[in-house]
Amino acid sequence: MYAFVCLQTSVGKLEDLLEIHTSSRQIHKVAILSKTNPVPNDQHGNQRFCLTDSTEVIKTQEIVHLLHVLHDCHSGECRVVEKDSHRRMEQETVSSVQRFLKHNNSCSIYLVNKFRLGKVSDKVHFQ
């Protein structure tokens, strides 16, 4: 699962949250983000972002909300891999074929899951 956050004018991948304590007893809450660039929408109108190599540090108050994103397996040409599985069930060994998705990690394009944008659980509340 990837944690992407929406700011006022951009989107970034959340890498870490830090709480910095200064010698004057101030506390600063910051987030480290990998920057993204928008990618043209696909033929279905899905909004997409591509990760860049640059990062930025922002105040957590600048985060508007979380975005639920999915890896763009179509652009990344990810594939389904089959694996034989053997397990004991009662007194017998049962064999089956399991299928799972193998992501192409060289593809850094992600789709915004629009169907989760309105969920309250995706909102971030900082104090």
C-alpha cells in the first residue's frame, strides 16, 4: 500500500512523518514527500501521477487529505505469475496453483482511486 497525500497545489508520496523538538522546546511536525508529476489521463479518464527523484519537507498542516492510489499495472506491464502450492489438509497433502500479481518496480506511475476520495477514513487530522 502506498500513502500519497494531496496538498493545495500538488500530490506527493508520503515517505516519513517526523516530530522535531528544538532546544527552545518547540515542536515541529513535518512530512517528507517524494514529489510527483501529473501524467496525461489514460483512455478511461483515470488521473495518474509519476514519482520523481526529488523530495521535499513540508509542515504537516499543509496536507489536505490522503489519496488512495494503485500501481498502474497496464503501463508497467505487470504480469500474473503462477506458483504451485502444497499444504496439508486433515490427513492429505493438497496441491493447488496460486496466482499473484508481480509488479514491475521500474514503473513509477500510479492511478488515483476516485471511488475512495469521499471516505472519512482517508482524511488526515493533525493537531
